[in-house]
Amino acid sequence: MISARLPDGESLAFTSGVPGEENSPLRDAQLMARAQLAPFFAAANIVACAIVVACLQAEAPLAWLAGWAGAVGLANLLAMKLAKTQAITHVGRSGSRLPDWMMVADIMVRAAVWLSLPLYLFPSLSAASQAVVATITAGLGVAAIGLVVVMPCVVAWMAAFTAGLCVALLIGRSNVPFQQMLAIMFALGNAIFGVLALARWAFAQLKTNADVGSQSESASLLLQEYEQRGVGWLWQVDSENRVTYISSRMVALLGRPANQLLGHSFPSLLGGHAELGRKLLDKQPFANLDMQLETARGPRWISIAGDPIVDTAGRFEGFRGVGSDITEIRQTQERLTHLANMDVLSGLPNRGCVRQLLGEALRAATSESRACAILFLDLDGFKPVNDTFGHPKGDAVLRAVAKRLVTEVGNAGHVGRMGGDEFAIVIPDAQGRKVVEQMAQNIIDSIKEPYEIDGTSIRIGVSIGCAFGPVDGATVDDLILKADLALYEAKGAGRGIARYFSSELQSEKEDRARLEQDLRTALAAKQFHLVFQPLIAAKTQKLIGFEALIRWNHPKRGLVPPNHFIPVAEEIGLMPDIGEWVIDEACRAAASWPDYINVALNVSPKQIVLASLPNVVSEALARYRVQGNRIELEVTEGIFLGDNGPTLDVLKRLRSLGVGIALDDFGTGYSSIGYLNKAIFHKLKIDGSFVREAGTRSENVAIIQSIVQLAQSFRMTITAEGVETAEDFERMRDLGCDIIQGYLFGKPLSYAKANEMVVGLQTKRMAG
């Protein structure tokens, strides 16, 4: 709120408004200042008029002078009264906006009244009187100082008197000495520039005061609303930390009358909070200081902030600040924290909380020179439960597992759920390793007991991996990694068992990581190469082709077996790139051999599902100008797992290129007889295990006979793998196999050796 005092002592208060509809704080301030300066301006006009009358009484009729003086006095007194009235009626939110032209008109009327007689009489005056009148006129122009709060009025008044003075000097140019005229004009010019500069400064000051007043009003309203709406409360203390002001809301919270709070130590009123006392002694701003307060309504949480009060001389005078009741906020935060740390399904601590518990256990174990443990549990056979019985029963099983785990662990540790079918147990005190091992075995025995869910008996198992801290790991992440390694070992060792981290596991893990890294660079480093195992026609015993097999010659590891690196390459997603390289190399080799030499190669299940595979094969065939029927892709029965639609589509597109598709290791995997009539396979390959045992197991012979009959019914050829002896060869030939592959006719050869075999065969043909 902005306030001003009128000349007669009457006080007037006004507030900000909207320009155009209500008065702005600046316009209100202008009107108030105009009313305050009006007496000075009127007095200047009347005094100047009296001086002129005194000077001209000998040269002008007294009646004229008396009438003119009366008109000037009446005009200025009325204008002064009008300025006060306008300040009252046009200020504030309810006041109408006073236009500038009305104030300028008032000034012009008074200027016209004052100038009328002096200008009329000026030609008839003596030279001395003309000089006096001109000087007084110039001086009265400076009276615009009384109008500095309204710039248009200043300009109008000075313009009127400057014009009047110029007219007077023009008339009396023959009587008034030039030097005197120049002095008068110089004085008036200085007055004009000075008054205008003063007017600009006064306007800026008035605007600043108005803005500050508006801001003060807004701040006052905000503080009132802050307290009235219950958002918070205000407080103030002196340099001795004694309360000098405190809001009624805080008075109500403390449950004591205000007169019992004022003058008392602020920290003691709030329960002697030590941190608050330190903050006040530091004499530095502070914020978000939370503390618990005992009240008649029970414990409450409050948060306060404060700033030191320093006077203009730099002396510390106390603190003022704000406070608020944050009890509900704290309770909500605690509930949210609980929910954030709890697994909703099982009611156990979740992954994040397990990490916190493990961190606390590890720190305590490290400081007290003892051991803690983390057990990772993964349920065995749980996925079929969801797939067979549905997720509701699966969730019921997880809840039952959680209860059994809590029962088995008891007070010895904390059970948590990591997500899915994975659980974890944190054991803060694991000094007795045998106790932990016995607990793990008890958990395995308990979890494998059947679960009766809605009349359905469900059986699952659990595998456990365990790591001890700080021996196995000094950080939470390290311990979790070690327990996960042990769990991986337990899963790989047959499931339903517990494994404990050891340095050997770490070495295997690190070796696996290095192998993965080496695999990622092997292709670019050209460390792979193909070897070729001969394919022999059973009836003629002649070479008809090769099976291309990939080999990895590592610069440090030496020759890495395919069964060692192929699974890793499939897991880390490198098989598509490696498979594309194999296809390219196989086509390049085939291009260098006669048309009757075919090349077979294995395709990974990870590659056969790629829709881009037919394009890769087509581009390689075109690049080396190889007919499609000279390339044979071998796939395993595992490709029929899952959604077979995309896989069959890829196989059909490959067949449309003329490429042969052979079903490898037939009879050892999944039943795929239903897919043999899809017209996508042209060959079946009998696994070497059947071939090698056919001489000692009659049932193997029966199986091979069945496979041969099945292939013949679908017009497919048969390849027998693993033929190592002449007896194996004769038996497979007599059973109806078309192609023989095995060490009897040759081990996998380098390209140079395979090429020599082809050249030798071609030479014999030409000689024959």
C-alpha cells in the first residue's frame, strides 16, 4: 500500500490499479505529489503578480492592475483546490483515470491569465519597466519546478512563458538593451534545461517509489495469505535469540499463550534442538532444518528457515524466518519409502532394499572383522508353472516360496525378492560357514516340497549361489557379481544344488570375458578360416563335394574348438556376422572347383531366423558366379522350436534360389517329421552316434533303416556322418545311404589340401 499526506495534513492511502481501467501506482503518486506542490506553484504566481503590480502602478490604470491581480489570485487558488480534490477523487482502485489534457489545460489557463496584462501593456511601458516585466516573466517560467511531477505540465508552462517572453522582447527590442535581452534569454534557457532535468529525475524517483510501494503491498498480501491459508508461520528473534514475533499458527501448535512465548528463547521453545541453536549462533542463513516437536497433539515434525537481520551499520539484530508443519509430508515420505523398498507381490524387500541391506551388513562385517553372506536363489522349473497353470497360480507359488524362505532363514538374515523367480538372502553374521551351508540345503529341501494351489499340486526346485564378504568381495556390486557366478555354476551343474564362489569361478568368468572380447575382434583380424571334409558317393566312392567347417586360430590360445566358441558367439550376437563370412568363403571356394563339386555348410539357428539371410546367400552366389544348387545349407532340428512361420519362410526363399537345405543330426532332437513334407529339405543327415553304434546295437540299425525309408518316401538323399571304418562304410551303403562322410575318407582339410584332392580327381578323369 502507498500512502501520501495532503497539504492540509489529511492522509490519503491508495493501492495499485490496472492502467486504462483504474489508476496505476505511478499516476496515483503523480496526483498526490501535484497536490502537495500546488501551494508553492500558486504562491509563485501570486508573488510574481504582486511584484508586477508594484512596478507598473505608475504606468497603468490601477483598475486594470487590480482586476488582473484578482484574476491571477483567483485562478491559482481555484487550481490549488482543484489539484487537492483531484488527488482525492482520482486516486485508488475506485478512482477514475485523470487524463493528461485536463492537467495541461489547467496550466495553460493560468499561464494565459498571468501573461494577458503584461503582454498587453508591454509596448506602452518604459524601457526600465519593460526590463523588469521581462525579467519577472522569465523568473516565473522557472516556477515550473512546482510541476516537475507531471512532465506534460512542465513543458506546457515553460513553452507558454518562453513564447510570452519572446513576444515581449520582440516588442521592446528598441527599448531593452541587447545585453540585457541576452542575459534574460540565457537565464531562461538555463532554467528550461534545469527544470526539464529536474522533472526527469523527479519522475524517475516517483516511479521507483511507486514500484517499491506496489512490491511492498504485494509482499504484505502474500505474507498475510501465507499465514491465513495455513501454509506456514513466521517468526522473529532478537540478537539474544529471544522471540519478538511468532505467528498465531505456531502459538496454537505449541499450545501456549502468545504472551508466554514472546521474550523466551526460541530454541528452548522448540525442545532445545541443538542444531537450531548452532544455526542461530553461526549468524548465517539456513533452510530446511527439520526437527521433531512434542506437542499436546503428539509428536509433530516442523521445518524452519531463517535469515539474519543486519541494520544499515552492519550490526546483527537477530533472525527472521518461516516455518511449516511437515508431519503429513514426513508420513507420506515414509510410506513411499516403504513402498519403494518393498516387493508388492511377496511383501519382501525388493532389489534396491536388498542392496542397501547387503551394504549395511558388509560395512558392519568389515569394521568388526567378521563375515557376512549373500545368497542368490533362482527357482528351477518355474517358467512351466506360469505357462501351464497361468500367472495367478504362478504368483501364488511365489508367495508360498517367500513364506518358506522367511521361515527357514528366521532371524539369521533378511529375505528379499530380486524380481521374477529370483530371491536373495542377506546374512549379516556368517562366521559359521557350515551354518550357512546347512541353511542353503534346508532351503533346497523346503522349496522342492509340493505346493498345493487351488487343488493343484505343483513342484519346483531352487538353485543357490553364495558369496561371503568381505573375503569374496569388498563392495556390494562385487559380492553380487560373485554370488551370481556361483549361481550360474549351480545352474550349470544340474540345478537343485548350492554352489559357493571360488577363485576358479572367477578365473572362468574372466576367461569367458576375454574370450568374448577376442571373438569381437577375430573376424576383423582374419583369425577364422575354413576347413573342408570330403563327401563321398556311397556307390562309386568318388568325391562329390565338401562340408565347410569353421576354425579359429587364436594368436595366443592356438586352435579354439568350434564347440567352445560357437555357443559364445551365439550368446553375444556375433553369429550373423560370422555366418555371413562363412557363406562368402564357401562360395569363393566353390567357384574355384568344377561344377560337380558341391559345398555344404552349417547355419546357426540364430542366423536361420534372419529375414536377410536369403539376400546374403544370393549376393554371395552372384559375387562368385556360383549356381545355387552347388551350395547346401545344413540346419538342426532346433529351428523348429517356437514360432516356425518366419523360419519356414526363410527356408522357402533359400530353396527358391536353388540352394539345398539339409536337416542335420536327424533323429537326435525334436520330432520334425511333420515338416519333411514342406518341400524345403532335400537331404537328411544321420548323426554319427547312430553310425558308430550300429555295429553293436541292433536297434540303431533299425533306426537307420527307418530314416532311410522315410527319406526315400520324401525323395530325399541320405548322408551318413562319422564313418570311420570300412565296416561302417559297407553297413551304411548296404542300408541305403547315398553319401558318406567321416575320417575313413578324410579328415577336414585346408583349402590347399582340398584343392589338391579336386585337381587330382580332375586329372584322373581327364586321363580316363
